[in-house]
Amino acid sequence: MRRAWVWAIAAVGAALSFVTLLVVGVYVVAGNMANGVGDGSVGLARNAVPAAYASIVQRWGNLCRAINPALLAAQLYQESGFNPNAVSPAKAQGIAQFIPGTWATHGIDGNGDGVADVWDPRDAIPSAASYDCKLAAEVKDVPGDPTANMLAAYNAGAYAVIKYGGVPPYGETRNYVKTITTLAQSFAAPVQRLSPSRQAAGAIYFAQKKLGTPYLWGGEGTADQGGRFDCSGLTQAAYASVGIRLPRVANDQYNAGPHPKRDELLPGDLVFFSKDPTDSRAIHHVGIYVGGGYMIDAPRTGAVIRFDPLDGTDYFGATRVTADGAKALPTPV
């Protein structure tokens, strides 16, 4: 269990002044930091993919040049949230959401047991990578970015990509290409320092104003709830106050941007806690980092929104929220 953390009124006032100065300082010096994920081989962010599937995604994500492990992970997350038993209203099945007709043509025996099973991630994940690469091969002579063309072919068909000489002018298809390529940044291991979010200071300001508010399980700060929050309700509302719409639950908020290392945390980063250190889907708590090893969070029933240290043994990781990253997340996962 994490240590109880009690602040006197005077200490809270001092902490607010400290945080304000810290946030301002961070944004003054952060201009020379590099953006996003660099070039070169793409690895997976630590524990972003459930451990049971990470090695499969890493291996098969390098099947051809049009894909990479982070992109493949983004597709799986967008399709099923890594749920191997998922079934869609359109009867798409498994972790990669193949419809039966497509599986019959493109399903492969990825684990070599003699059976191509759509419900077995050891077959379905390799099949998704294989299908991506087949589509990439079909549109390899089309001008433009091969990954974008592959994703467009996945959404609209190879014929449409060939016909239009690249990503076709369909709103749905262009949105799909942008969504997957943006979401992939949440699954890629950063190779250089990440730029801070411009909205982070505003999110902290919102959370500071809620200090002392009693916790409410399921709370989203509505009037009928007395303005109370639970942990992910607070972080969702904090970023909504600066125009970024996060998912409701903590384990989906984890995918709203890239993942800084613990010694690279900046104010405004979301910090996450999980009983399973290998699986982001097991995250149970989230707070907003404010600097100096502390976060603002809504801890539990009977407590109030407060400052807490990041000293828990179940610290999982962090996310630097981006507007595009949040927008790319599927609504129901």
C-alpha cells in the first residue's frame, strides 16, 4: 500500500506556488526538445502491449517494410483492445477482427501447430501482419508513402488506392490512415526526448482547483454528483478543460500519447499504476504529475483529491497526452 499523505493548509499553498513556478520553467526550457519518435528500427514501448502478445507483435511487426511493431499494435488495439475473444456486430472475430471470409483467404498458421485459428492470437496476429504485407505488395507501385497506402488499402481496398494513385479521397479512409499512424506513436518506444503538451499547464490548473474535493467512484464532476470525481474522471475533466477529450477509463487513457521514462516526467504527464507490471490493460489508477515526484490524484473512497508521491510499488508508467493521440483512440474498447 502507498503511504498516507496529509498536507497542512499552509503546505498546500506553498506547493501550489512551487508547481506554478515549475510548470512555467518547464515550458520555457522545453522548446529545444525533439518531437515524437525518431527514425530507425521501431521497438514497442515498455508494457504498452500485454506481455502475452508483445513478442509476437515485435516479431511479426517486422514482416515487411510497410509495417512495424508499433503500427501492428495500434491496429490490434483499435480493432479489439487486445481482446482475443472479441466479436463485432459485423461478426469480425478475435484479436485482429477478421471476418470469416477474409480469414478463410488470409488466415495463416502462425504458431506452426497445423491449425489456423482466428481465436488464437499466435495465429491471428501473424495473419494480421501477413495481410498488411500482402496489401502493401498489391499497392507497391503506387506513389506516396507505402505505409499510408497499405492502410488505405486495408480500409478501402487496393483497387481504390491504385485508381487514385495513393490514399483515396474518402473521409473515412483518410481518417483511418491518420488514426492508426497517430495511435502507433503510443505503442512505439521513444528514441529521443518527448516534447511537452501545450495543454499540460491548463490541465494541472484545473486539477489544482479540485484539491480537497471528496472522491466518488464513477464521479465525473457533474452537478448531481456534487462536483466529485474518481481518478480517471478527474484526469478526463482536467484535459477536457483544455480541449482534449480522453477516454473515460484509466487503461485507455494510457494510449493517449507517447510514454516518457520515469526520469523524463514533466508536469501534466499522466502517471499510471497497475497490479500487473506487464499489462497496460490492468491499470487501476491514474494521476496528473506536477513535478518533484508528486501527482494530483483522486485516490479512493473516503479520501479527497490531493497531492500524492509517486512512491507506490505498483507504478506502471506515464503518458504525455497529445491532442491527436487522444483523438485517435477508439471510443469503445
